[in-house]
Amino acid sequence: MRTVDPAKHEAKRRAILDAAAGCFAMKGFEKTTTAEICRAAGISTGSLFHYFPNKRAVFVGIFEQDADETAALLAAAEEIEDPGKAILQVITHVSEQLLHPVIAKLVLEVAAQCSRDAELARLIQRNDRALRDGLVGLVTRAVDAGRIDPGFAPKTVASWLVALVDAPLSRVILEPDLDPAAELAVMKELVTRFLRPVLPIPPPAGGRVPDTGEISPG
């Protein structure tokens, strides 16, 4: 009996999903055929059905893979000693993906499909909650470490971070000449300023306030 190498099997499965993502982003779920997915992946129809029973399973598999990648990203972030850097690493990685034109179109397509597929909608909602919950943990650590204003509720901060990451999606579609690197740099700076703790800085005897990098109220 021929044994299956789990690593090779998973690598092939991921290659199919990557190829299919490009097809779905270009033509949408309804208009993409299994034959087109096979051509893009360089496999036969029989090979495709060895990994996935139908086209919908391929589409769902893309977002199941996304859930695994998010879990790995958050686990890696938890190992970073500085929670502020950990937060930036997470939002940078997610933003880099969403600023890619193919990924942006794919996200818009899954949003359309969710209105017709309750099971898929629940999967996407779970993915979103996992990212938000992971950020809540990181934000809580950052508050405890004095890196974030303690007046902010971690859950609220995490929700705004997710919203900020999602914001460029429509711009990527509407502005094909958008510079993702420049947009990402601005986003990181906005997040850094948004999370910076607000500390009262009493003026010294000489009347000159030193620049500490913190924001003072007023």
C-alpha cells in the first residue's frame, strides 16, 4: 500500500488553495470553474477531487487556511516580550495581506458569498473574532506594561485595530495605483500614535518641557 507523505500532501493542498484564490479573486466564486482552478494549479480534475470534494470546499478551504495562519501569527506574537511590538507585528502582517489587490478582491468576494452561505459566514466571523480576541490579549499586556493608555478598554482598542486594518480594502480596489508600502507605513504610525500612553508632564523649574516622546494632555 502506498503511504501518503503528510508534508507533501499539505504542501500540494496549499498550492491548490493559492491557485484557486487567484481564480476566485479574478472571476468570483460563481464564474470560476473547477477546470480553471486545475489549470492554474497545474493538476488534473481527478487530482483536485482527491483533495477537495467540490468547488465550494476549495473556496471554504482558503479561509480555513487563513484561520490556521492567524492562529500561528498570534501565537508567535505572544512570544514577543514587548507587547507594543507584538501588536504592530500582527497588524502589519494582516495589513500586508489585505493591501494586496488579489487578496482584497477575494475578501470582497467572500463578503458577497457570506450573504448566501450561512456556514461560510460563521467561519469568517470566527476568523474575525479570533484575530480580535488575540489582539485583546496583546493590548491587555501592553496596558499592564504601561505601553498603552490604561483609560482604553482592551476590547474596544482591539475592535478599532481590526477596523483600521480593514479600512484600506476599498481603496485598493478603487485606486489601482495605490502604494501599499506607503499606506502601510502611515497605518503603523497612526497605530503607534493612537496607542501611545497619555502622561502628564509637569514643567521643570526652568520652564522648558523636555521632549520625551509621550503625549501630554491639553
